[in-house]
Amino acid sequence: PDRLGYFLGSEVYDRVFTAKHDRNAQWYGGLKIYVPVLLVGALPWWILAVAAVGGPRAAWARLRGSMAERRLDALLLLYWLLLPLAVFFLSRSRLELYILPLFVPLALLMSRALADWPWLTPRRFATIAGLTAVALLALKGTAAYVTTDRDARQMAAQIRQTLDLHDIEEIAFFDMRAFFGLTMYLDVRAESVRIGGPGRPHSRQLATEDELCDELDEHEHNVFALKRVRAQQFTDGVSACGAYAALEIGKFHGDGHEIVLFRILTADPGG
């Protein structure tokens, strides 16, 4: 029943106008995320396309001429590329792969410049395409060995150094999406819970009863994980649920955040 509210509220309004999703929301986020993707992702073809029309000035003059003459084929490709790109720049939720579909109009724009270039013979084209493919495969192979704080294996290794896992059945992520990959590397369940109030379920992996007090009353969750910035909110929420207290027992880093781990203790009613 609340799917429409979640979609319009969280996936549309929050992503466009707020920093709630914590995805490069700074004013320069679009420059940092999208410009390198476009420049590197279109190599070496955009360099060749600019050279094919006579350099940057000639390329700009050609674009302006196409717009001034109202050439519909060129305008279609420019609108297809620039209007969505403007939306992505203005939106405050930005990730590299968001603009992946825009490489279709970008490729078509570059191909228009390359199609009539005498220098680009079929043999040279095949050589450049082959070398590009080899470079991409080499880059892909190298990337597999690059460490990242979004790797569940790295998170699991940090957690093992902090916790004794033999009596842990579940890690409950408070007011954040759970790192479900930990279920593979730690042999524990992962779940998302919230402090209460109307929910916006975004995954079938969310528990059906996922309010904080309900979770505490079930006595199922051994460890709670949450972003450091929400630690006070969490401890206050635990205290508000009744005879419970939250004890910080460790931390790890994941997805650009310091994640703290808490055990829930039964508070002394007479304390």
C-alpha cells in the first residue's frame, strides 16, 4: 500500500532534492562523478572524433552550425544526451553508472564525425578497436584485485577482528540498507530495522516486523550495526523501548562510513 509513497518520496523527491541517499550530494558532485566517466569511458573515440573535424574549435563550430540550421538528426542526438545529463547533474543523488545509457547518443554523435574521416581506414579502425578491447579487459582484470570498502569480504574480515561470532545469529542494520553479502562470509543473517513510524520498504529482504522495539522484544538480534552519525539516535531509541540499554562493542568501515556495532543489554529496572 505504501509503494507509491515510497517511490515518489524516497526514489524521486529525496534523490533529486535532498542528500538523504548520501550519493555525492555536494554542489560539485556532478563534476566529480560524471565528467571523468564521460571522458574516460569514451576513450579513445572522442579524441579521434575531435581530430576528425579539425580540433576543438572546429568541433564546437560544427555543433553550433547544426543547432543554427535546425538539423533534426543532430538536434535529436544533442537533446538525447544533454537534457538527461542536465537532470543527472541537478539531482543530488549521483553515481557513476547512472549515466551509462547516455553513451548511446554520445557514441552516435562521435560516429557522425568519424564516418567520413579519410584517415580512419578499416584497418586502422580494427586496430584501434582491438587495442581498446584489450585495454578494457586488462583494466577489468586489474580492478578485481583493487580493495574497496564496499567489498563484503573486507567488511567481514574487520568484523571477525572485533567480534566473537560463535554466538551471533544476526546483524541488524539500523535505519540503513543491510550489507547482505555478509551472510555469505560470516554465516549470519543480515536485516534492516528502523526506529519506528511509517516505513518505506525498498527490498523484499526487509523484515515484515522491522520496528526497533519489536525487534528488541523478539530477543533475536545479537548485534546491531549503524552509521556513527546515528549512534545517539539509536541509543535513545533503545532506551525509549523500555528495559534495554545499548553497549558499543566494535566498529568497521563500509561504503564510505564508519559502522558501529552494538549489543543490547537488559537494563536494570531498579537502576
